[in-house]
Amino acid sequence: MRIGFFDGDMAGAKSAGDFVANAIAAEEAGLDSYWSLRTSQATTP
Amino acid sequence: MTMALAAALRPEQIEVGTNVTPIHPRHPAALAQQARSVASLTAGRFTLGVGASHRVLVEHAWGLSYDAPKSYMKEYLDALVPLLAGEHAQVAGERIRANTHLAVPDAVTPGLVVAALGPKMIDLAARSTDGITTWLVGPASIADVVAPIANTAADDAQRAAPRIVAGIPLCVTSNAAAAHQLATSLFGYYDQLPAYRDALARDHLTSAADASLIGTADDLTDRIHAYRNAGATDFAAFPFGTTGEQHNSLALLSQLSKEL
């Protein structure tokens, strides 16, 4: 089973830099995938 | 998808995907054009996740029709799938029309998965794409509903075994009560959406907080293994909680990625 990081702003606004930082952290942790969800509900910083 | 591209350019190896891009605000040709461009810039590491979203967003936030979301998705995929592959799309549906192809130099066909919670959307996704992505669906539903329907549909369509992505909030913590309370606050929105209420009910749950994985690393390891045993091909966790708890959750995912 592949292990991934599911990132998103559905639980609160995140900046573009937050997403990129999490993608880098996911790769450094050796995960297989990084999934992003940019919702319409959250305010985009 | 812009965010997915930005996230993909710094890491060099990890697969990056959208989970998910709502289909209603975008014509399939526009979405395919963007996805093929991202795929070409990420050397095949990109997977496009699409979904029909929810009536409250499509109608109330965007002012579009949410009528018959499954048939709309079918027409949408009839156009999107060939366009992603660099082929001509010829669709004259009730709501989607397309007569075009895309020329994107050096393009790589991206992976494609569809957000699906109910049986009909699961069947459609497995017949037409690389697989299904879920959110807040537990191992019991994956074993009893998602995997059997998806595998049967893919087999019937003579496609490879479908990808089944299980997306779940994760908090590695020694304070489960506080984390559950936080999950209720963060994810309570999903409890109000009919598609999630139905999916949670199949797992005999009533809230997204109850579907979240909360506990110590030792407790959660077996619960994550249950997703694999149920038929999930991917476990995608949304780390939440304090900074320390999120760090611990990522550490658990790192450990599991080496084991599984």
C-alpha cells in the first residue's frame, strides 16, 4: 500500500507556501505521494 | 491544480495529485489542457483527481446546476479521458459537448482518479479511469462496498485493477479526547453533506471525527494496516492537531511507507 500526505485547507486557510512546505516534508519523509485540496470555502492568504 | 504544480516543482520524486478538482466550474478541455501541462512539467509524477463536489457548493456558491451529478460526470469523463491522452474528444452529451484535441508538446498522460463515495460513482470511476479516491471512508466500507464494486467494474471494462485511495484525517496523540474534539470542530462540515452522511452510515459512524484516526502510533498502526487488508491501494492521511502531533503523524507515515 502506498502511503501519502493528504494536504488541504478544508480545516482552515493555508498559504501557498504552507502547501509547498508540506510537499517537501512529505518527500523528505519518504512518502509515496502528496495530494492537495485547495477548497473554495477557505480564505486564501 | 496550480497549487499541485507549485508543490511538485521543489520535490523531485514524490507523486503529486489533486484530491480533488471540482469538475463543474471547468470545461473538460480547459482542465485537460492544464493537467497535461502540469504532467509535462512534472515528468509523469502528476495524478489528476476530479470530483462532482456537492450541491451546496455547485449551486449555492457557484450558481451552477447540480442536476444528475453521475450522468454529468459520465459525460465529463467521455471528453476528459481522451483529451488527457492526447486524443480527439467527440462528445455531444446533454450538458457536455466537445469536439477538439490538445497539442501539448512533451506532454505525459497524467493519472486520473475520481472522488467516489456511492456505488454508481465508484462503478463509473473504475470503468473509465485509473481508480477511486475516497475521504472519510473506513476499512469496512472499502472492503464491503468500494473494492468489490471497483474491481468488478474494472474487470468488466477490461481495465487494470483500480487504484483505491483512502483519505483519512490522522492525529498521533496521547490526548485522544482533545484530538477528537478538535476533529469535530475541523471536520464537522462534512457531517452536514448527504454523500458523507451516507458513507459514514455504511461504517456505522455519524461524524467525520469518528472516522478520523486518533491515538498513539502503536494503536494506529494496526488501524492503518486494516485499510490495506480491506483493499485500499493508497492510504493518504491528513495530519491534524498540534504542531507536535502533526510531526508525530508524519513520522508514523514515514515509518509505514518503509514497511508497506
